[in-house]
Amino acid sequence: MKGIVFTTLQGIVEKVPFRNLLTGMWSRGWFPDVLRLTLTLGLPDGNSLMFKWPSQVKIVVDDVYEKAAYDRFWDVHEGFKVLDVGAYIGVYTLKMAKEAGCQGCVVSVEPEEENFRFLVRNIEINGFDNIIPVRAALSDFEGKGSLFLSVHGSGEHSLLSRSQIKIDVPVYTVDGLMQKLRMDSLDIMKIDVEGAEIQVLKGSNRMLREHRIHRTVIASYHYPNECSEVIHFLTTFNYRAFADKSYVYAFSNQESPDATHFI
């Protein structure tokens, strides 16, 4: 009976007009958290994703799978080491873990408590043992920082001051975290941290300078000229960088992407 009721509720809330109404209420902070539903979604690659609805999950899943926003210009191979900065509940993390395989490793970084709880749960329900979840934020300093919580969506929390609601979170640099984990190189670094991407890159100075990060993709649509700012920063380290649809892709001098994409 419980399963029938759950399936019926899931069917009702996924009706487009009702879904849009509730999502709009939730994004404005008008939807009580106690009424949000915990659902499980089957992803295109066979992974399962547990999440609370209403949420921004559909947008993130579309970006990762349908639009291939984070791996449009490269293939992921068995054994890849990946850093997911701003992992949310693990959509990209799960995809990378499956593609990198048991010889690979994904370090998945998410500072917000509920998001991190679902991230860990999603790792567990999919049976991955090649993911290292880290509850922290990454920036250009280490210590304690303030994470400002968005009322517009659980995927929009930021170290940048955007709301009056904030929590203390541990903060690392990429250089410091990789040293702590004894990882000397990364095949892919993905960054989507709601406008604080440059700060994360600044905290990657050593690894960028030594070209120990072979590929990086940065969501760069959070403020005007973010793409240009990110590209300029990466090219100072002799990375080959270009923008495509508000994402910046960069390759170390060890990689050979399709030159027609460069700007």
C-alpha cells in the first residue's frame, strides 16, 4: 500500500502545471520543507538519484546528461581522477564515478548539510566505492568561512554574500585538499560554485602552475564577463581555454582538444 501511495503521489506532482506551481512556491521560500517529498530518479546511465522535491534536480540532470555541459569536449576514461567542486547531491559525481570505474577516483566536495547528506546517500544506493565525499567549501583560503544559504534553491548556496542566512563551513584550497588526500594530479576539475569560481581557481595556483590539472570545466554564467575573467586567469598559467555556452573549458599543454573550438 505504501508503495502504491508513493507512486501515485510521484505521478501527481510530476504533472507539469502542478510541478511548476510547487517549484515556483519553493523557489520563493513559500513551500514548507516538511511537505517536500523524497523521490528517487533513474538516470540515463543506470545510476539512481535520491533527492527532495521540489528542487532544481531536473535542471542539473539536463546539464550533466542531455547538454553534456561538463564533458562536451573530452572523453572520460577508466582510471580518471576527478574533482567535483560544488557537487550538490552528486549528479555529476555519480556519472564520473561510473565512467572512471573502479580504478578511478572522484573527490566530491559539497558544503551544505542537506545536499551533502543526499550526496552520501546517493553514493551508497549506487554502491560506489571510488568516491571520496568531502563536506567543505573550496576557495582561495583555508579555515572557516560563511556559506550563505539561498532561499531560491538548494543548488544556489554560495560563499559570496547573497542572503542574510549563513552557516559556518570548513574551507580548503584545491592545493591544500589535494595535498591532504595525497593526490598529485587530476584528469578533470569541474567547478560550479555560484559565482565564486575564480576564488577556487586562485586556490589551485600550485597545481595549475605545474599543469597537474589536465582538464578543467567551469560554470561561468553567474555574473557579466565571468567567462572572460576565467579564461584570462587560466591563460596566465599557459592553459588553452575557450568558452562555449557560458562554460569555460581549459586544457593543459599535455592535451590536444579540437582547435576549432578555441576563441
